Amino acid sequence: MKDDLVLVTGSSGLIGSALCKFLDEHGYRELGLDKEGAPYPPKSAEWIFVDITSDESVMNALHVAHDCYGDRIASVCHLAAYYDFAGEPSDLYEKVTIRGTERLLRELNRFFTVEQFIFSSTMLVHAPTKPGEKITEESPLAMKWDYPKSKLLTEELLMAERGDVPVVLMRIAGVYDDWCHSVPISHQIQRIFEHDFTGHLYPGNLEAGQSFVHLQDLINAFGAAIKRRKKLPEKSIFLIGEDKTISYEELQNSIGLLLHGKKWETQLIPKRIAKAGAWLQDKTHIGQSFIKPWMIDLADDHYELDISKARKLLDWEPQHSLKGTLPKMIKNLRENPVHWYEVNKLPVPKWLRQRSA
């Protein structure tokens, strides 16, 4: 199997580095492509620096790859993309995610025979539903903000320009691991841990929630798709996430019980008041300013996934659950709070550093 080369873009990200480790352990030869100075350089993979926004850089990188590895790639796992949780409009969605994918596909077709191209998309390309209503791969699509819009436009580009390359679109739920590494969950835990008053307020349906997937389960899904690449349809779409969605209220209560030994009281707040408060915090930097006004319009959105297609064609299903992993997250927070804050890119309060010294 070491003759099977897997090319991973975004190989130094949280998902990419974990995927490279998995591929090495399962006998594949992995080659990473990523920008210089990326955060989690894979220890096992050989890798090449590339600027995916540059025609010349992508062409040169793949030319080097061709010279070193030959003209056959078993699978391309395309993770590189632009993402900004602030939700601000940016031309980088176009430059990195859409046009970056276009030039990558173009140069791959010049240099290689590619047996499979896996694109990491998002479940957010789908329109949200209501609690109890599950989303399937055929459910209606929506583009509510720039990140899912860029993913959906890239999906369409791939399907139109793939040529003879089989494409797998993975519409992935929110990713987390034992240390959290999830922006919304880490901020939710932070608010409750610090007894922040904003952690008691929510401007949406408390019964709504988001689907998530543990990092290791996601990596296993990539592995299953690569292993079955010759058996999958030439155009495949899979929802990858846990099939049980925890409501916002249940998540609040679970975190409160783990941190403080009691349920966490959460009160509904009108959206107009929440927007005003979020705007004021963002401008004055008083209190936590993670919540942006645009997020409040999405507070009622519910994502609950039907993963029967992935079960059937990939023989995959999650081995973890968010509710089952929360105790590990909180244990890691309690045992090493400063490190927990740092790995989740949260500002460490002065009192916490002093307590941990």
C-alpha cells in the first residue's frame, strides 16, 4: 500500500496533521501541501510549501511532486480553505477556497492521474431544519453567509470541472476533540467556567442545536473513503457527523453540571437586545466579544443529520459523541486550564494564570 500516494492540502492544520498521521499508520505514502508557517506540521508526512492563491506556486509544487512521486495519486484530500469565525466578508473566500481549488484541480489534471478527489465541505451548505427533522444529502441547500457560500460554489466548480476525476464531497459537521478545539464550544465552556453573565443568555430556540463530529471519527471517514475509492460512485456526497444533535439548552446544562455541579440557567433574550449588546461588546471590548451581531440571526438554526448513506457506502459511523466527550474536555480544562485556554486560542485571565502558577 506504500505505493498508494495520498496528497493532503492543508496538511498542517488540526485535521490535516491528524489525517497524515492516520495515513502513515495505515500504510499509505502521504504528501502534504500547505503554506509556510502553518500551525501543526505533520511529523510523518513529507510536505511541500505552497501558496494556493498563486498559479505559479501551485504549478511548481505539483511539478516537484510529479518528479519525486510519479504521475499517479490514489487520493487527494483537499482541506485547504479560508475560514473566519468573525463572519466578515472577505475576498479570501474567493481567492483561497474557490479559485485555489480551481487551480489545484487544473494542475493536478496536467501532472497526474488522480483516482479520487475528496473535498472537505460543510453541512452548513444545507438549509437548517427544525428539531426532529433530519438533513439528508438531498435536502435543500442554502448560502446564509460567506463560509458555506464559498464551499457550495466550490462544490459546483468541482462537479463541473472534474473531468474524469471521481469526486467525493464530504459535508462535515462541527469538529471537536478531547481538548475541544471547537470555536463555538470552547467559548461556551469559557463563559460558563468564568461565570460570565452572557453565558446565561440566548437569543434563539433553546431546543435547536448543531451536529458535531469527533476529530478521530472524521479521520476514519476520510480513511474509509480512500479505502473504498474504486467502489464509490464517480460523484459522491456524504454527510459526516453524529446523528444525535444536542440542543443548546442541554449542552448548557451538561457543561454547567460538569463545571459547577448544577444545571446552568439559560434565559431567552430578544434578538434586537442581543444584537445591541454584541455590537457594544465588540466596539468597547468590555466582556467577551466572541458573539457577533450576524450570529444572532442564526441562533434558531438547527442541524440534525441523517448519516445512513455514509453507513451504507463507507461502512462508517461515529464511535464518539459530544456528550460523552464533554467530561474529557472539562477534565483537561480542570487539570491544565492555562494550556486548555491556549490550545483553544482563548485569552487567559490574569486570575487563572496566578491560580495555576
